[in-house]
Amino acid sequence: MSRKHPIVAVTGSSGAGTSTVKNAFEHIFRREHINPVIIEGDSFHRYNRVEMKQAMKEAAAHGNNHFSHFGPEANLFDKLEEMFKTYGETGGGKKRYYIHNEEEADNHNGRLGTSLKAGEFTPWEDIPDGTDLMFYEGLHGLVTDGDVNAAQHVDLGIGVVPIVNLEWIQKIFRDNAERGYTAEAIVDTMLRRMPDYVHYITPQFSKTDINFQRVPTVDTSNPFIARDIPTPDESLVVIRFRDPKKFGVDFPYLLNMLHDSFMSRRNTIVVPGGKMGLAMEVILAPIIANMLEKRR
């Protein structure tokens, strides 16, 4: 952990909704004139899109039907920890991007003078000088595996953890709408990822400083036949602080600011789902301001 070069990591499974937290942080960064370096977790995958399909086929041929982006074999956990460590010590390091679509390809090709395609990585490049903090968003921000311990370098860890049925519904709808996958293919992916989900994704949420867990108030008992995603107004958000004293959490203030919220435990506040974005900004803005004050 570094007071001079702080690292914020938002971690959650595929379909968990980490982009909601990312949007809240972007509002804070813009409003407070903070200059972050943004790191996408996908950039630390080991294989590009074509290579990953081939690696999955080879793993299956050897009897491994659980090879997935959730586990160590398909990721560069050591590189991720190295980047966190280097940034914390120097404010520098190396980063790259995984290109998700043609729009991103055009953007990076124009910036780098390359001819990369969707599903490929940009070359490693230096993190620019003068950033205020590092912001990571992805699957493995607080991962540990053998000698690798990325969590030890993170100053603020945020978990986005909807209950699993809601997470599956969100993933099914996203992968179908954005990627054209069939329901059967999406379920196969979930089953393949399950062992790595249990061993590498879930344990991170015991290390996070704050968890945001969305809980629907409508029936999601069979996520595979759901016709739509429960709306924010059809859910509650359970916000758990691992150590409220660490960040000086003022619960009376939060209860006053977030109408209809209540405390369910001494370190847990529950807010209406429609106020999730507001709750994130109200909670996170003073924490980030305090981190940057200590940095100065």
C-alpha cells in the first residue's frame, strides 16, 4: 500500500455490474479534478481472443473442462501484482489494453499507429507521469494465488457482488444482447467457470474494504427463464464495510443523506436500489479526498 501513489481496485465477476461503480468514480474524478490512470482487468488476460479459444480446446482435449478467464492459467496474475507494486513505489509501470470491439480498435490504432483488431492486445506502454492514483476495474483486483498477492498493494478495495441469481440474470441478458450468445452457450460458460469462481473470485470479497451487494425484491429463483433484469427500484443494496474506523465512516450522516436507508448490522447499511449510484458517491468521495490529502 502506498500513501504517495494510492491504488483503488473495483472487483467483481462477469455480469456483476462493476461498470456502475466505475461510473460513480468517474463522476468523482471529474468533479474533483483527479487525474487517474485507468487499468482494465481484461488487459491482464494471458491470451487474445483467438488464442483463448485454442487454449480452451487443448485444455478440454486433456480432460480440463473448467479452463476459464476466472483462473490463473488464463491470466497474468504475476504481472498484475508487479504493476500494482511498481505503481505504489514509483507512480510508474507498464499497462496495455484488451480491444473489445471495432470502435476501441479504431481508437487505439489511431493513437498508436497500429492495425490491431477486436480481440487483440495493444503493446505494453509506460504509465504516464503525474497521475494522482491508479484505478483498476476487473475480475482480479484483490486476487491471491500461491506467491502472488495483489491484494496487499491495494489501498481501497471495492467489491461488486449481486446475489448470484441476479448476477446470472445480468450476465445472460448482457451476453445475449451485446455478444449474440445463446442461452445454452451462456450456461455452459457459467458451468465451466464455476470452480475458478469459487477459488479465485469469491475469496476476494473477504479482502475488500467495502462491498456493494444488490438484492432483488422480486422472484429470481430461476434465473434461466427470467424475462427481464430486476430494476433498481425492485432491489435493495447491502453495503458492508470491513472496518468502518479505517475510513471514518459516519453512519448517522449516511442514514440522513440516503432516504429510507437503515442499518442491519454495526458495519452494514442497506439502501434502496435506486439510490445505489448516489450512495456510492456519498460514501466514496470523502474517502478518495482523504487519500489524496494524505498523498499531498
